[in-house]
Amino acid sequence: MAKHRIGLWMYENCGGQDIERKIVAQLQEREIEAIGGLNLAHASAYDSSIFCNGHMLDELDLFFSYNAGQQSPFQVYLYQTLNTMMPMINNYDSFALTEDKFRTAHRLKKNNIPTTDYIVCSKNNIEQLKEHMRFWQGKAICKPVDGWGGNGIIKLEHERDLDLLTPYITQQHAPQFYLERVIENDFTDYRVDIVDNKFVACYGRKAAPGSWKTNVTSGGSVIMREPVPEVVELALKAAKVTGLEVAGVDIIYDIEHQQYVVIEVNGIPAFATPEQEKFGLNFNDTKIKYLVDLIDRTVNKSNQPTTISPDIALSFHEPVMNPSLHTEVPSV
């Protein structure tokens, strides 16, 4: 009989089912039962308990959620409540933080981690945005703070573009408007996977010809990249500052300022697809091992919910690990 039980909700396509089977099998070897298919969008809560697919989730020792494509507002709503009852991977506070581009960039800036320059203000205060755009030579990237996969991102080439965009801005439900400085780069990036503060893998994405977006869902393609120590160290710092147990850190090289810059921290970074594994991305087994180790260690500790520290500067004296080398797909 298993000593512990955890809940699991993973994406199913692009190799997701095989990944889940491997995770479940390795957990069974450690006497941990994993109950799959627990989509919180189908759950309900009453009498101080949460139920999903006939299971009382209160009886679980941990919940692992890993599905960007089917994420819904109600699912996220219960995610927050469930994390007050048991450990979650990722913990809700860090998940919510990294779902918001402004809050993530702000956290990174507060901890002296190189990231893109930004401005956020009320959508009714466009003049503030114009002042910043003049400072940025009239160029900026307009982003929804909660978007993923490159969706909703608009590149502004001149201050007048902001005037043309104003009707669109005022119609949006969000009260804020968010701009980032355009970073001169070679239209490639680094994606560094981190699990449990350990380096898993480093690869990259390259924008399609004529495009500047590297996201695979926006037409970009995956490329092989060497795990540059400076890039890996920067990714480890970003993951630690945001508090994510599982993170995918996107980094580009800022040609103007001659430095690597974190542009995004993702809480649901993709496993390699079967096609990508054939291409040479062979980090899935390492990622699964680190994840199973993390789950094992967590359920064998107290069942207190995981939290992250407040916005305070952190010290990074730990040695860098030597590299071991939001369709329904997670963030890529």
C-alpha cells in the first residue's frame, strides 16, 4: 500500500501522456500513488472539502498541476484555495507572480537581476506612456501582463503608433497598460529549464524569417544551444527569486548594453516533444527525475503549504550546478 497520495493534472498531447506515465511509475517505486486527470475546472468545494472526479482532494499529500493550454479562471481559483491545504507544485504564490509579466519584471528588478525596462500605468494615462516611449526613442513592446505564447504582443515603432492603439487599449478589461523597452538582439533566445533550483537543460528558439517573436506558437523554431555558464547562473537566480519549484527562464542577449537579460519566467515550461527529442533535446528523463525527487522529499516533510519570501534582496552565493547535458502545450 502506498505511503502517500498525490494529485496530478498534466497536458495530454505532444508526448504529455508518456511523460505522465513515467512520472507515475517512478513515484510508485517510492510508494507514492499518483491520481491523474484531476482537472480543477471540474472540481467543486463544499463542507470544507474539495472534490474532483470522485476524489476528496483533502486526503492528498501534494498536488502537481502542469497544463497551460486548458487552464481556466475557475481552475486557478481553486488552485489558490487548494494550496492552503497542501503543498502545490508550483506553489500558488509563485505561479500567480509569474503569470503576471509586470509583477515578474518588478520582482527581478528589485533583486538586481537584469531584465527588460518597463512601464505600467493606468490605461487612462497614455501621456505617461508617451513620455517613456520618447525616452526609448519611440519604440516599445506592448504586452498583456497575463498573456503567453506570444499572443497579444504588439511592437510599436513610433510614438504615433500609440495613438492608433489607444482605442484598442481603452476597450480592454484590464485597468493597466504595460510596455517594455525594445531590446536589440539577434532574434534568438535561451530557454533554461530549472527544477528544484537545479539546472535541467538549455536550448533556444529562433524567430521565423521576417518576424521578431521567438515563441514556437508564434512561428519560431527550436534550436540547440550550449549552456553558457553566465546564462545558467542568471536563470537559477531568476527561478529562486520568483520562488518557482519548476521554471523555464527565457533569456536574450542585449546587444546595446552587452549583457544577458531575463525576458520572462514561465511556471509551466514544456517537456521536449517526441519530435524535439529526435532533434536532440534529450532532457526529459533528467527533468522527470528531479521532479520525482522533489515530490518525494516534499510529501515526506510536513504538509504545510509552500510560500515564497517577500520582495527582499536575496544573496546568491550558492555554486551553480554544472549543466547535465501558456494548443494544449505548456509555455514554450
